[in-house]
Amino acid sequence: MLPTPLFGPVPGGMEMMIILLVAVLLFGANKLPKLARSTGQAMGEFRKGREEIEREIRESAEGVERADDADGLEDETANV
């Protein structure tokens, strides 16, 4: 059984053409490149922010592991 997409089926060729036509009618052909550029920049900023948060989470998780390892070493030396 194939997994279902999160937001429903992905539009195919004809549906994409209709969506593009509606976009041209709404925004005009001159503004579409500007709209696409700003959307791309926003997606890039979102990706950078997500990667930064993921990096901080990994670093904090590694810090917790190091602290746990250090606690374990102190306990072992105290028993000797």
C-alpha cells in the first residue's frame, strides 16, 4: 500500500497549467518573476533557520552526553 501524501494528491500536468494560468491572471506576467524570487529567498531563509536550530539541538544533545560521560568517570574514580 502506498503512503498517502500529507496534503492530498499532488497536481499533475493539466492542473499545474490551470494553476499557472490563474497565477498569471491574478498577479500579471510582469510580477511573477519577482514573486518567484521572493518566495525562493523566503524558503532559503527558512531552510537556514531550520538548519541552525537543528545544529543547536545536536550540539546541546552532544553536550548532555559529554556531561553524562564525565559524571560516569567521576563515579568510577570515587569507587577506586
